[in-house]
Amino acid sequence: MAAALALAERGRGRTAPNPNVGCVILGDGRVVGRGWTRPGGRPHAEAVALAQAGDAARGATVYVTLEPCVHRSSRGPACADLLIAARPARVVAALTDPDPRTAGEGFARLRAAGIEVAEGVLADQARRSMAGFLTRRRWGRPHVTLKLALSLDGMIARADGESQWITGAPARAHAHLERSRHEAILVGRGTWEADRPRLDVRLPGLEGTGPRRIILTSSPQLSLGRQVEVVEEPAQISALDGVDHLFVEGGAVTASSFLKDDLVDRLLLYRAPILIGAGRPALGDIGLTSLGEAHGRWRLADSRMLGIDRLEVYERVRD
């Protein structure tokens, strides 16, 4: 299942509105098929893996990160039907599909065909992997990652606005990798006009994976050019069709507004070992009325060094 989850990451940010799923087929002690959901959502991971496995899928074990779908589509067959035709002995899945067109029916159909089914394997990791799809299903909006590159004293720029570069090259390269895993990237109008960011992906081999560019501005009638889209307030991200993963890069006003509206699901903090002093802080008012409200909201999910900088990843704690 861990291998299937790793494959699923290859599709992250490219499969909306479908989930990014991974699949591994194990037969006679070796991998005979593997696949992940392709850009645009088709073909599904199971279809790719089964095509690779061919007859070797018979009697094999299929590991898939999401329940196989049962609904037919003009874009491709139902994965549960493909599996039944291939006759594996066992299907191991991480999560039940929240799509009401499947929602347990995929497992039921496999069991009715005599295929053993195991559920819930590495479920927490699968929820993290498919956070965009699951957030869209539950909350009707994209999964939002907020990225902040800041000094030890919480500044994102000097007082005169100079901000290039606070972090080093390894941290900046990691941020570009994160961009490639999102369908869209958002900055505020102030950042757009002051820095004229390219908002693309500048890593070898990933140049063609640049996300859509979104500007947060209360003056949408202004001509921003360069093929950008506009939202007037954070809540409007729900209407971004085909966006299940949104990467918010700032500046401080934009970051604060998303936090104030409780729309941030994941924080990426790139901390450089520098002190700026009288600079521009990373955040302004985020709507807290007491210190007690600040506690218990964030859970550390990862921490690592990127050159001389430290990356800390936090996830929003929700029911």
C-alpha cells in the first residue's frame, strides 16, 4: 500500500475533479502491474495497472488507495467491473470512496463476485494523499496550503519590502516542487504588483506542470494581464472549477485573510536562520479574540532541513 500511495503522488494536482489514486498488483511474489490516475482523471489507476498486468492479475492481490468505482462513464469503464473481469484473489484498499455513486458499492460488488476485500490499510496516509479530493467532497472547496518563507523573528521582508531571497536555493526548489502538486497558485494583488512573480514551476522535467495563476483583489475590473484569474475574497475559491489543491503564497494580507476565514488546511513554514528586526511580519490580524483560541489548531506533520533552512509542515486540526 505504501508503494501505491507513492504512485498516487505522481498524479497530485493533475487529476481534478477525480482523486489521485495509486494501484499496485502483486502476483507470485512480484509486482506485475502498477498505475496511477492520469492527468485529467482518466484512465484510472486500476485500469492502468490491470492493463500492465494482463493475465498475471488472475489470482493476484491488488493494492489500491481508494475503493474501485462502480459508475460507468463515457470516459472509461467502472474499475470494479475491470477487476471482476481480471479475477484477482484479493483487493486491499485504503479508503472508501465518498462519492455517492460508489460509497461502499465497489467493495460490495467485488465481494459478491467472490473476491476477498480488505479495507482501511494505511487510511490516514491515504487521506493525506487525497486531501484535495476529500476536501472538495466534504467542504465544497479546494484543499488550501499556505506557504510562508520567513526569518527566525517572523519577518517575510525588510521594512523597505526587500524579500529576495530570505531562504536558500534548496528551500526555493522545494517550494517549486510544491507548486507542481497544485492545480492553482494564489497571491494577493499587492504581491503581484510589487514583485511581478512568475508563479510557474522552474524545475527540470516539471516545467510543463505550472498551476493556474489566481489573484486576490477587491478590484477585479483592473487589467492584470498575463493570463491570470481573479477572486475578490477567499470564500470564492469554492467556485474555482477543476481546482482541488490551491497553493497560497501571500503576501501577509492575503495569508491573514485566509487564516481569518479558517480556509487554510496545511502550513508550509520555511524558516531561514536570519534575523531581520524591523521588517514586515508574516501575518496581521487573523481574527483571534483570545490566546486560548490559538491552541490546538495545528498539528506538526513534518520537519526537515533544506540546506541551512528548516521546513515545518503543519496540518489544521478539524473534526
